[in-house]
Amino acid sequence: MTDISNTTKQVVNQIASGDIGYVAKSIKCAITTLDDIANDESLPQAVRNKAAFAAANLHLSDHED
């Protein structure tokens, strides 16, 4: 696994333990979440640009969800 933040590690542990739900369509979930961040005008433009770049790359990748 690539390096992830402690916050993300906590959520991984919650999913693994069954405390919160697992999303089977994870790529679609990630694209939707990143797109929401990209469209959130309350966030800094640099953050929005990073989210849009990541969402676009996932959208264009060869994935089966």
C-alpha cells in the first residue's frame, strides 16, 4: 500500500473492522468525492485543482468498477 495519511489509515481500520460500510464501487466513489471537492468554492483553488486532476485521471483510466 502506498503511504497514506493517519486519517485515511483510521478509516481503513474502521472499514476493516466493520464499524463503517465498505463501498464496492470504490473508483466511482473516489471520482464523485474528488469532483465534489473540485466544485467546492469554499476550498482553496490549489486544492480544487488537485482534486480535479485526480478525478480526471481516474475517470480516464482503464478501470472496471
